[in-house]
Amino acid sequence: MGSLSEKQIERNLVKTVKKSGGICPKFVSPGMNGVPDRLVLLPGGKAVFVETKAPGRKMRPLQIKRKAQLESLGFSVYCIDGIEQIGEMIDEIKN
């Protein structure tokens, strides 16, 4: 199997969150670059931000800055570059 694209990982994230009873809207913030790609909203009021990347790709400096900014406000921010990380993240959020 060839390497997955960021788009494929993002689609799998949306599908897996939906199967877990949640929603995973695209997060766009006009005027604020570097924000994570998706919000993950799960039952019980659980909300986290997710940046998806192609396998092995890393966040850009501005994305790292936004991640730190969101985390300083008390939000969890995940960077996912593999499908296997999606289930692990959802389990972590639920617990």
C-alpha cells in the first residue's frame, strides 16, 4: 500500500469521529493563519483541535505557535499523521 495523503487521513478522521457519535467540522478562521484543520466534537462535551498531516510531515512554525496558544487556553491539540493514531486519540479523549 502506498503512502497515504493528508486528505485521506482527514477523511478517515471524519468517518471515525462520526462512528464514535461525534462530528468533525472543518475549522477555518479568517484572519488567523495556522489554525488546526478540524474540530473534534464528541458526546459529553468533549472538544479538541486536530491538525492532519501526511505521514512523516511536521507542523509548520506558525502551526506550532497556534497549537501552543490553544493549549495555553486549556484546549487539547493533536497532530495526526497516521490512521492508527485516530482511534488512539478518540480513546484518549473519551477517558
